[in-house]
Amino acid sequence: MGAFFSGHLAAARSAARRLAASPLNTLLSLVVIGAALALPAAGWLTLDNVQRFAGKVSGAQQISLFLTPGGGEKEAAEIETRLAGLSPGKWRFVAREEALKRLRETEGMADVAAGLTRNPLPDAFIVEPGDVRPEALENLAEIFRSWPAVAHVQLDSAWSRRLDVFLRLARLAVGIFAGLFAGMLVAVTFNTIRLQILARAAEIEVSRLFGATDAFIRRPFLYFGALQGALGGLFALSLIAGAGWSLAGPAGELLLLYGTDFVPRGPSPAQAGALVGVGAALGWLGARISVSIHPRGFA
């Protein structure tokens, strides 16, 4: 078991030394691999933020329950009990006094609110469902409409469906580009390993004369591909971080125009680890294909 791990450790060290021995070639490869990983990853991240932002600003992924006029604390408590039993997601209660206050603070509505002799707004519950699929939202709205003390249920189902179709189409496009870039990453690694095999042909022949197995010969090449792909994943994360930093100012100004406290999210630690892992796996795959179809054969 010790010999097994020491053999893999020696192969990993050999791969790292070869990467460090040609810094310019390594840097150029990392730029290509990093860009191939960063573009689809940034696309997925952008779509996730667009979905969160659209739901927060437009309310298309929210359901508003307006209680009957004249209802009091008893009706509100009954609705809250029903919501707790149904557990549709998050919700909050908006008292009619709070709603009128917000109306007065809304730009362009202060004069209208000042002219009111009484508060015409009802108490309401704002529900943020956990399942935001259009069909799930509509089913939930139908359930709310059947409850007593609920005078009106507001859900912009048409806008929600348009948003859902747009996001599905965008995800499909990003997925297609991700597949193309993954193929490009494998091709880059394949060509790099092929050139290394040709350059080290004499060394490989000597190793064979001393009884080296095919698995022993190909192991450093596989580690080279995986390590190069992992470093490309780290470079992709740096590209995403740099793009996020450069766009933070203009994006903040745009969000201020919408009057929202929305904060875009960057890659989570799990997503960052997955990106590095995908880079390593694709690099290993490119190296594995290269050593398998080489004329001398290392499979």
C-alpha cells in the first residue's frame, strides 16, 4: 500500500515539475482552459442571479393574499394558521396601516395617499413559495382562493411563465456552450500530452527496457492533465472574481435605480470546488484519451 501511494505521489510531483519547467506554455494553457471553464460557469451564475433578482423586484414569484375588508386579528390569525399547516415557503403579514405608510412613501403616490379620508387598503399576507414553477404557483394560488377571509389572490402567472421559459432557454444555451467548451478543454489537454509523449519518446523507451509497466509510464501524464485542469479551474475562478469586481459599480447603480437591496451572489465554496473538480476531470480525460490512442499504446 505504501508503494502504491508513493508511486502516485512521485507521478504528481513529476507532473508539477513539468508544469513549472515551462511557465509560458503553462500560462497560455491555463488562459485557454480558464476561459473555457469561466464562460459557462459565469453564465450559470448570471442566470441564477437574474432569477433571484426578477423574483425580488417584480414579485412574479410572490403570491399576495388580500383579506376581506373589515377583517381583524381573528381572520389574520386563521390565515396564518392555515399557512403554517400548508408550509408553502416563507410569508409575512402586512397590516393595512403598514401598507398605507408604504403607499405614502412611494414616489408619485404621496399626493394620492394624502387625499384619502380613510384607509382603503386591506390586511395582506405576502407568500414567497419554495417551489417557483409556474404550475406550482398557480396551484398554490387556487388553494389560497378557496380559503375563507381571503378576498383576492394576486399572482402574475403570465409574467412568471415568460420568465420560466426565458430561463429554461438560457440554461439550454449555456449547457450547449458548456459542452462545446468542455470539448475544447479536452482537446487542449489531449494535444499537450501528445506533444509531451513525442518529446519524451526516448525516455519512455528506456523506462520500458528497465521493465516499467504501461500504467507506470502513463501515470505522470494523467496527473499532468488533471493538475493542469484543476489549475485552469482556479484561474477561471479568478476570472469570474475579476469580472464581478469590475461590474460591481455599474451593477450597484442599476440596483439603486430599482430601489432594491438585492445583492448578487458569487460562486459558493461548493460551486468553486465543483468548478475546480470539473477542470481536473476534463484534464484527466484529455490525457487519458491521448495516452490511449498513442501509437505506442499506454492503455
